[in-house]
Amino acid sequence: MSDTAGRALDIVAYGVVADERPLLEEAFDDRHRLRCLDLVLDRDTVSTAAGCEVVCSSVNDVLDAEVLTALARGGTKLITQRATGYNNIDLTAAREEGLSVARVSSYSPYSVAEFAWALALAVNRRVARSVARTRDFDFRLNGLLGRDFHGRTAGVLGTGKIGTAFARIASGFGMRLLGSDIAQDPACLELGMEYVERDRLFAEADLISLHLPLLPDTHHVVDADALARMKDDAILINTSRGGLIDAQALVETLRAGRLDGVGLDVYEEEAGVFFFDRSMDVMTDDVLARLMTFRNVLVSSHQAYFTRDAVGQIVAATARNVEDHLAGRTGENTLVPPPA
Ligand SMILES: NC(=O)c1ccc[n+]([C@@H]2O[C@H](COP(=O)([O-])OP(=O)(O)OC[C@H]3O[C@@H](n4cnc5c(N)ncnc54)[C@H](O)[C@@H]3O)[C@@H](O)[C@H]2O)c1
């Protein structure tokens, strides 16, 4: 262990929501100087990190080359992201700037998988519409007709940790399982999942749930062509990353009266909107505004991971990343090691 391992560090955390703040403070306050901000870290806000050796980022922060250069100049050495996905960080630029980068490689996959199911069930059984009606003492059933998931086909795109947890629940419902991934998961095979080409999954699944990381390869994996292949009454759920879906193509599909329903916990242009109260602002994103007008679309604000269990694990792993940084250790959470 390095002799500087006991140092107290200045840490700034971005995108901290109120429920998460006490957990972060408890994890860091005794040992380090932590500042929690509810800002998005981007070109406009990067000066707030000046003098902080550790920047603790969130999914919608924009860590592009310009921001990373500014961070390095301001004395930052470690970026530790409080998430599994890291598509918002330019790792090549970080390496060039001599910044090390860590993430939380795994935490409760059940948090996200269970929320994907919450959306799937709510969309299928028209829960939001029903609750809005009964609040107005309208107890009619018109327009609330759903269907059994039992006996129908679930298509799981990405059968890693979260996709597998989703598939287990689908299996519990008695669904036939189709999967698509570059690697077959033994647990999914054991559940009876059949791995197929994406196009076949799109064509045969009644319920499609996305659990892929956002990469150049997977950007807009659900595009106009994929949407055209889907059954007219398919249900599409995205709890992974907004960029997996071409949202404009989705709007066109829904406008044509296709798809039974859609549940979106993520949206490609969510940065600066999700996690904030925009209720008094003019909505300038026409695609999001149009999506919200469809009765069969439910949008939540990137909350799938937001359980006590998952947030506790994320904070604990982030604290370990900081201690590893101090001790000069790397591990499974390391995306860019410190410069040699
Ligand atoms: N909404 C939320 O709150 C939330 C929370 C956590 C994670 N996520 C998202 O969920 C995603 C999945 O998380 P996970 O923990 O299951 O990750 P994981 O790494 O365990 O699984 C990802 C799977 O995708 C597969 N894959 C990668 N590239 C592929 C490609 N080009 N084509 C086909 N398959 C490919 C991998 O083989 C792997 O099986 C994350 O990347 C993140 O974007 C969202």
C-alpha cells in the first residue's frame, strides 16, 4: 500500500439526488471532504470540480474530451462513475489526460430487471390509465383490456446480469424465452432460452426488453427496420440506455397505431431533463413531448436502479474505488488505470 493511502481527498459528486445524498455522506464524510451537487457535469459546470482529486460522476454527465482536459488541468486524478454503463465518458481522452476511470461493474441486477417488469406489467394491464380514472371516480373498464403474459414469448436483447434476471422472472410467468447476445448465458440456457438472430427475436416476441450496453454497435438497435419487424401488438421495454432506440422512428411507429405499448425508463436525450423538475419549463424536445402524448407509452426517469439495495451497493463500491485509487490498486471496476 502506498504511504499516501491515508490522505483525505476533495471529492465532488454530480447528479446527486436527495435520497442518495445521506448514503454518500455516510460513506465519505469521516475520511474525505465530499461536496454533493445536483448539477450535470458538462462544459458549463466543469469549473465546479477545480481542485477536486476525485470526481464522482453520474450517467448523464458529459465527460467528453473538453471536459476531461478541464478536469485534468483542475487537478482531478480519478473519475469514479456511480453506474455500470459508461457510454458518457470518452475513455481514450481520459487515458490521454492521465485520468484514471472507474465504475461500478455490478450491483443488484434485480433492481433493474424488476423495474423492467413493473413497466411491462403496467403497460400491458393499463395500470396508469386505470389509476388516473379511479382517482376521478371513473370505474369503467373500457380500454383497459390486457393479456396474459403466460404462454407468450419474451424476447431478451442482451442476456448479461440484468437480462438474465429479467429472463428468470419471465420464466416464472410461464413465458417462452428468446434471447439475443454475442455470448450465450448458461443460466438462460438452463431456463430454456432459445438464442436467435435479432431479426427473429423482433418478429416473434410479444414482449421485447432491452438489456444491452450502449455501444457504437448497439446504437439504434431498435430502428425503423427493427420496429417494422415487430408484431403490431408487441410491447417494447427499455431500461438500458436511450440510445438503443431511434425515438423518432418509435414515434412514427406509434403514430401508425402499431405496438400495444412501450415502457421507457431511458431516453436518448434525457441528459438535463431526467432527474430534474422541468414542470414549469417549456418542453423543447418535440420527440419526447410527442412520446408523452401516446396513451400506451409510459415514461419513467431512469429510476430502474433506484432501490435501497442497489444504491447502497453503488455507494459502497464507489467508496472502495476511492480507497483503491489511494492505494494504487486496480480491479474489476477499473476502466482506465492510473498512468504508469
Ligand atoms: N435504467 C437503469 O437504471 C440502469 C441501471 C443499470 C444498468 N443499466 C443498463 O443496463 C445495461 C446492461 O447491464 P448489465 O449489468 O446486464 O450488463 P452486462 O455486461 O452484464 O450485460 C450486457 C450484455 O450485453 C451483451 N452485449 C454486449 N455487446 C453486445 C452486442 N454488440 N450485441 C449483442 N450483445 C451484446 C454482453 O455480451 C452481455 O451479455 C447497462 O449497460 C446499462 O446501460 C440501466
